[in-house]
Amino acid sequence: MITNHLYYPPDVQIASYLANEWSMPILLSAFSALCAMILLGTLTVVNHVHPNLPGTEKAAIWWFVLSGAIHLFFEGYFSLNHFQMGPAQDLFGQLWKEYALSDSRYLTSDPFVLCMETVTAFTWGPICFFVAAFITTSHPLRHPLQIIVCVGQIYGLILYYATSMFDHYYNAVTYSRPEFLYFWGYYFFMNFIWMVIPGMLLVSSVRTIAKAFKALEKAEKSKSTKKNGYANGSSKKRN
């Protein structure tokens, strides 16, 4: 176990730790380039296959494809390699070590983080891709699945914040370095995106389903009224 590192708390033990070979600007540029490629590829395919989709629907597809890719591949990498994050020098391994400056639990196989990331990677990840595909076909399962994945993402993020803050305030254990970039940039902002966008999509799906049920009830009442009117008319003719 190694304690000669930059992570918090300073005495946290990290197995076989090796400092990153690539600098922070290179790592963040590489990650941004991967995200841009995913978004550009999705944009190209959607505009070619479904050019008439509304802009809001296209944006939702881009989000779910990007979110699904990050969940399944990036977070899935952590889930499968959590026991060897310390010495990792591949791109994803170094990215996780860079992010861990804001939350060292990612370098210690923390049980909550590991379980949360595993569920996120292999449950929400694939569902994100299904939702993206269902948007293009107006599939009836689009909004139910969208609600499920959005609630899952928000719930996971709340627990992620809560467990860290509990240790900070009640156990006096801090996992993030104090610099603005790490706590507010990495830990707070980069994760809070999964509170804001899923929250907006959740509200949209709830409104859509509520509107559909309202229209169904109205149609059933109208059908029932017409049926009763027809029955009354037939009865009067017999009399």
C-alpha cells in the first residue's frame, strides 16, 4: 500500500499506486475529443436517417447515446478494473485517477462507489441506448424507460453526494482535494449534469404520459356517451 500521493485524505492507502504519465490537459482533451466524436457521429446518423425529427428529440437522442457510452464503457471500465486502478496507465485508468483527485474512493474499491457504478454501467448504460433507439421510432416504451433511467440516475447521484457529505461532516473524512477545480469542477459540476438533464427529461416524460392518460379518459368518456345516446335512440324507436 502506498500513501505518498496527492489524494485526500492524505493517509489513504492506494494499492500499487503510480502517478499518471499524461498531464491533466492531455487527459481532459482526450476525453473531450471522445465525447465530441460520439456526439458528431450520433448527429450524422440521426440527421441522415431521421432528418425530420424535432430538435428537442434529436437533443434527447444525443444525450442518451453520450450518457449510455459514458455509463457502459467508462464507468464499466471502473467496475471491471477497480482492483487495479492505482497502477493503471491506459487512457481510462489515468482519467479515473485524475477524477479521483476529487473523490479518492475510486482508488480504494469503496463498496458503495463500486456497487453504484456497476449498476449505472450495466443497467442504466444499456437502457440509455434503448431509449435513444425508441425515440426514433416513437416506441410506446420510450417514456416509461426514460422515466426509469432518469430516476435511477438522479437517485444514484443523490446517494453519491450524500455518502460523501456524510463522511465529511460526521466522520471528518474528506475524499476531495480542496482546490476549486477538483471539488466544484470535477466532483460537483461534472456530476450535477446528471441531475439537471435527467430531471428535465423526467418532467417531460411525466407530462407526456399524463397528457396521454387524459386524452384516453376523454376518448373513453366520449365513446361511452355516444354509446349511451345510441342505446337511448334505439329504445325510443322501439316504443
